[in-house]
Amino acid sequence: MKAADTFAIEQLSPDFGFYLRTTELLAERRSPMQHIEIVQTPLFGRAMRIDGCFMTSEQDEFFYHEPMVHLPAITHGQPQQALIIGGGDGGAAYNLLRYPCMQRVVMAELDGDVIDMARQWLPAVHRGAFDDPRLELHIGDGLHYVHNCPAHTFDQIVLDLTDPFGPAVALYTRDFYRACKRILRPGGVLWLHIQSPIHLGDVMARIV
């Protein structure tokens, strides 16, 4: 659907936000859990939005996915088993699978429609990661997966989540972080984003 000079606006707080010009709505899907859009933008190429929030885009995803994966992986030194909670765009999986020592990556994504949309529309983000035999997909609640996973299973956990609202709220709690610690092997590493001190200061303080 062509939409020349349309501006997608994301209000991050009552006093702060940003806008991005979009030229085309490439795909749209309302899953049982959320509203997913793929839009074309002049600045960032294809971008994914979920419930009106920008998740990733072709041109700038590496600013997010590379620090998320490589800093903890290098700190660990030899990650062989990794878990992604969320991450349905495939960018985190791609970067984890770049490690020759990586034997298995599990992705626990709540909404299979996010994976379907990313697989079709964002190949520049996942770069074929969904077809790698080392990737194991679990469609369902990441909280349930973590609580039912054997202890000391993973060398690396990546919490690649939507913002701490709606379905993701339960994944921003002390109990969930304790559960993640239980399934890390000795020397294991976990990465999470702690939000912005500008527009989500209260949430950042709670996470810390």
C-alpha cells in the first residue's frame, strides 16, 4: 500500500518521541497478541513495528544486535549453547551463529507471526539464520520455557525483548532474572537492555 510522505510517530514519553518518514506499508498482520507492520523508509530501508513501536530496521540493526551478542560472547570466550528470549527478527540468532564454536541456539519467541514476517520481509536482518540447522525454534512463552529448562544448560542468554509493556512485562522481573541465572552454566553470560534514562527512567531503575 503506497503512502508517500506518511510519518510514523512513536511517542516515548509525554515529552519525548520521534518520527520516521515511511513511503510504503509492505505488510501488516494482527496476531492474537499484537499488531505487526513492515514499512519502507527512505532512511533505514525496511523496518518492523510492533504495536506502534519500532523494533528493527535493515540499515541500523547492527547497532543493536552486535553489542547484544558479541560483547558477552567475547567475555565468555567459547559459547556453545545459547538461548534467545524473543528475537523474532532473527538478528540475534544470526550473530550468535557466526561463532564456529556455537553448537545450538534456542529461540523462545512468543509470537510465531513475528518470525514469519521477518523471514519473508527482513532477510537483510536474519541473513538466513532461520534455515541454520543449529537454530531450534520454540514458539511460546519464554517465561515458561526458562522455568522448565534444566539447570546449567546455556553459556549465553540474550533477552531480545519488546518494551516492558503488554506480553513482555513478566520478563522484566527479579523472579525471571533468577530463573535465567539458574539455567546458565558456570561462567555463563546474560545480556539485556535496561531501557533509556531519558524516557523510561523508572523502568530502568527497576531493572537495575
